[in-house]
Amino acid sequence: MVDNVILSEQVALGFKGGPTFSTDKLAMVNGQERRLQNRSVAIHQFMWEYRNQTRAIVEELREFWFDRRGDFKAWLLKDWGDYQAAGEPFGVGDGSTKTFPLIKTYTGGFNPYERTIRHPKSGTLQVFEDGIEASSTDSPSAYHFDSDTGVTFAVAPANGVVLTWTGHFYVPVRFDGDVFFATVDYPTSIDALSVSDLRAVEVIP
């Protein structure tokens, strides 16, 4: 379960990270290599990188960590390295299907990866049918979004209609490590603090 609790976007600037896979590699005696993919879903991991930050920033982060009870409660993080989509395809209408997961596709041209987006930022999500914006209020093109299922239209998009979306989104994460170590940059300044080895890892439902 992920609480709809968002870390301040200003504080979130201190986290760096990105997607990770898990692959086992076995070197053979003839020099060849065998690889085994342990999971098909990329899990995002983040680490707090700011050093000698203002006391106000670190105290806000610490208070949030207490609120989440360390690792216990999941929350939402803005990944400043990848937080938006523009004109992103997420389905094609067939005249009967009403619900479509919200996805973002990454590809180098050969092996596309589809990432499910479950937490768009409130007020930024725009959905389009063949380039025409759908409505989130009562109308023939109305839709609503649910983090478990995705976008559900009141009326199934007609056959061949291309669905796209634009907006910002968050990553559902939890802290990874039930400790919060902060140090003062003494004697330079007692108001500059650093936090050591604070991590967050994506939560996949």
C-alpha cells in the first residue's frame, strides 16, 4: 500500500537515482557468458546526495522520515531526472474496452520497455483521443483515473482511436534503511548538515 503523501519537491531535489534491473552473469570456461534476468520490471532506487545543506532542509527531511516511520510507510517522490510525459501513447481503442493502464514507453528502437504510471501529479494529467483532449468531467468523452487500474472512459473509445497522455508523475517509494544519520559541518557552520546513506526504493504493487 502507498500513502498519497508527497515529499516536498524542493527536498526531493536532494535524491538522485533511476531504474535498476537484476541480472545474474555466469562466466564459462570457454570465455562465453550466460545471463539470467531475475525480474522483468525495472525498480527505481534513489540516494540522498546533498551535503552541507541548510538546517531547514534537513529538518524537513527528518520530520518526513519520522512521519513515514522509517521504512514502514510508502510515499511519493518526484524523480527530477524523469517526471513527465508528453503525447505518450497508452492504448488503441477497440470499441469495447474502457479501461487502459497509463504507461510510458522507453525504447532505443529495438526492444521497447513499458512502464506503468500509477501516480500522476494532481492537476497535470491530460488524456487525448486521436489528439482531441478528453474531459475528466461529465461528457461523452469523460474519463477518470485510478492508481490501481489506470484511465477508465465513460464510453469505450472507438476502434482504432489512438490514446495519448501528457502530464507529470511521482514514483511510489519507501525509505530503505531504518536509520537517519545527520552530521553538522563543524566548525565551518553549525547550520549546515549532511545526511549519510539515506536511500529510497520503488514499491511495486
